[in-house]
Amino acid sequence: MSSISPACQTLKDEYDACFNSWFSEHYLKGDTTADMCTNLFKKYQACIKEAIKEHKITLWELENEPTTKKN
């Protein structure tokens, strides 16, 4: 899945790689400390927050999207 903003894509890719490494090489082996990717996550999160502001997306709009029934 792509990032909401092309400017954040590199950070997303770096965070995803870090998370996948942590999950497979640490978490699944019983090491549940999550500090390994925290800095990357914070950088990616900041980028996403900026993109949300630039696109003028309010979070309540995301949470209240109407659901459609499929027949």
C-alpha cells in the first residue's frame, strides 16, 4: 500500500522494513520491546500529519465515512 503522500513514501518504506524485521526477528522470538523502529515511526507519523493538513482532511471525515451495502 502506498503512502497518502508521495513525499512520505520513503519514510513509509523504511518504517515498513524496520517493522517487518522487528516482527520476524524479535517479536516472534519473544522479544516484545518495540523501541527498534520508534524513531522511524515518529518521522513517518509527522510526515503523514503534514500531508493530512495539506490535503485538508479532517479525521472525523475519515471516521464517519458512510458504509455502502453490497447486494
